[in-house]
Amino acid sequence: MKLQPTPTPFPLDVSTGRVSELQFRAPEAMTPEDRSLAEGAQTEIGRRAGLQGFRLREDAGWGYEQAVCPAFPDHIILEYSRLEGDGRPGDVTLFSAVVPRSGEDHVRVIPVRRRGYSLWTPSSQNSLTMHDFNHMVKQSGLPSDWWITSLCYAALAGGHVRGSLVPRTPEEEHYPLPTSPMITVSKKGGAEIRFVDAGPPTRRGEWVLEFAQSGELKKVRRVESSELREYPTKESVVDIGAATGPGKPK
């Protein structure tokens, strides 16, 4: 009997050329097209940010970077941040702006943190944030890559997210290791995606995103902790200096 494929909003095969982590660009590193679009939207971003209590014109120290999100080619995501007080880690005000590439939609501003604290319901699980994200999905079509789609949401709702399918450096291959990203699908359809934002201890946290079979984001949870790491046992740690080849001692 032929087995029926498990329903899932995302293909489960790994496609060639998959992006393992999000790239972030300062304004001077953006493409000319994206920077021109961002600069042209500054007045509207400032106006909409002001409605949320973020005063771009009055308060000095604001800067932004682009979260390069290939899952949503019809939009650019900009992350605005400002250090507060004496610049202590975590004392930051942050919001995201989504700028459509076409003139058929408006700029969207998503509050994330003020002085290091989430506004109202945490932005990561706020229904308005998910609504804006699902609007992007409807406009661009359901992204094919579950991993980069999840990172795009985390950038939208949480700032400069650090998550990767592979270690960035040889040092990160060793103890301690962040937990690996994982997707779980059910026979009823839909998918649950888990991954760790391996940022500084004050921001590190596990993200859990639940998608419907249609690709609509239904629920988000984020738990912050400084202990979200995988600790391999002593027997599983390999000292590469003690071997001349795979499994071959000196």
C-alpha cells in the first residue's frame, strides 16, 4: 500500500543553496535599491513610529540595520534601535519597520522593546505582530524554507536574532553548543518549529512557532534563559588534536 505523504506547509527536503542564517546590513552595506527604498520611507517610518511613542526626530542616537530576508522578496525589514541611559547591555529601545517594495501597501511599524522591556504583550507573541507577518505571507506567497521563514519572524519581533543551522566558526562546534533548530509535523497538517536565539545571555531564548497547514502563523512562544544550551557528555567530545584523521588516533 502506498503511504500518503505527511501534510506540511513547508517542504521537508533540503534544497540547494539554503540560507543557514540571516544576514544583517548597516545602511552603507545595503544594496543601492534597498537603501534608496529605506531612505525614501524615513518620513513615513518616523510618523508611524511616533504614533507608537518612538521619537526618531527628537531623540538622538537612533540607528537602523536591514534584516535581509529572502523569504519575503516583496518587503524589506529594518530594525531601529537606540541605547538608553549609560548604554548598559539590554537597556535598549527597539522597533521594526516593514517597507513594501511596491506602492500598493503601507509601511508597518512593530514595537519590540522600550528600555529593554517588551511593550504590552511581548512582541514575539503579540497578535498584531503575527497579523503583520501573515499579511506578508499572503502578499509574497508561502515561503518554501521553514528555517529562514522562522528567522524572519524572529527578526521582525525580536531584533537582531542569532540562529544558525551550522556553526559559524570552528570554535562554535565545541562545548557549549546551542540547541539545534527542529521542525515537527503532524498527520493533521501544520508544523511546529523550535530554535534558540543564541544572543547575549540577557536575550537568549527559545522560540516556538506554530504554523497552520495553510502557512498561517497561529501561535508563538518565546522563553528567555541563559541556560538554553546543549552540553555534550565527556565521551561525545572529540579532541581533534589527538587524531590524525576521522577515527584514527596518532
